Amino acid sequence: MHSDLLQQGYAVTSDQAIGLPEKFRDNFVQTYFVDGVIRHDKGDWPVDRKRARDVIYYEWHDGELRLEEYETISLTDRAGIKGERIHARVMLLHDPQAVELIKAFLTLIPPDRRRSKGTFGVNLFRTYTNVVTAPHRDDEEFIFIYVLNRVGGGAETHLFDVNAVTTDFEHQLQPGELIVFDDERYLHDASPLKPDADGQAMRDALVCTVDYEATYLKPKSGSAAEPGAAEPPELVAAATS
Ligand SMILES: [Fe+2]
């Protein structure tokens, strides 16, 4: 995983391969992908997406991670929308399985690319139609996309190599699979969901970010894309024209 990530800028694995319990996905979806935790926020895009978010502060000490809830989850001037946005917060650190997930994900970052301390964003997204609509960056250091559940087809993840060093990558992540990639090396998007024979389509995913210091710890003014976000309609028009 470390050499894939260093050499090609992305790596694909599964929850069980990184040591998460077999029941992890079911437990996580049943606990957090429910009304009262995830919600649709006015102005969010895609228009039918439900979400929740947590931000974890981490420190590495002698190869061990220490985690705590970060003071805020707010996003400012992101996804082309000015101002501060507060989404539903889910406090994950009281949950031993969520702690296990966060530690497993951070451990996938090669040691010489790790920061001694930083923030880690965890975004829960339930989508029904569009997942995202235009290739974009999240403007963070590393991005994880972990699919927990999917009904229907489509939702193929694409990475577009911005520097043409390696080839582009396309893969339909199956429930249990995750990809981690270097956000600076690839634009990413995902195709729309395709309803199954019963007309049903839904995808539950975690999009996590190893953040730059500028995101929370040493903020500076300026706008950036939002983790896991589709661009708002006016930006899609610009991006695709
Ligand atoms: Fe994204």
C-alpha cells in the first residue's frame, strides 16, 4: 500500500485487508447512516445528498496515534460557496470501531509522508443520483473514499492524472473497498448511480481527508473545493464547458 501510494499516487484495498472487523460496515451504516445523524443541508450539492461530518485532531508519538475530537467541523469558503457552513456533526471517537477505522486509515499514509500532527476529516455521504458531477480536487493532502454500501450500478470512481505521469484510473468501488490517493496528483470524480431493476439506487460512502495545516490548524483566507463535493451548478457549467 505504501509503495503504491508513493509510486503511482493511489492505492486500492479493502476494509478486511486493513484489519477492520467483518461487521464493520453493517455496524457503521446502522449506527450513523440514519435519520437524526445524516441530513440534507440546504445549498448542498447534489440536491438529494445527505451527510454528516467529524474532524479529528491527531498526533503521532513513537509510531502510535493519539486522537481527539477537533474543536470545529466548519468549512469556510468551500465548493464555491462563500462563508461558513456547518453540517451535522457526528462524534466518532466514542466508538471503538470508528477509532479503529481512523487509525487504520492514517496508518496507510507512508511514514515519511505523515505529519506529526494534523486534522483528519471524516465525511459521511449518502447519495441517490449524482455522486459528484465534475472532476475536482478537494485541496487536501490525501483523500480516502471508502464505500460501505451500494444499491444499483454506476458510481465509478475516476482519477485523472493532472501531470500525465501515470495513466488515469477508473474503478467501481465495491462495498468494502477503499481507495486512497494523493490529491495533488489527481483530479477525481465519480459517475452517477444507475438504478437497479427495481428503480433503486443509493450509495453510502466515507470520504476522509488528511488535511493541510491551512484547513484548520493554520487557516488562511481563500477558497478551496470541499471534500467529496460536487461542484455547484454554476461551477459545473464552467468546468465542463
Ligand atoms: Fe472530492
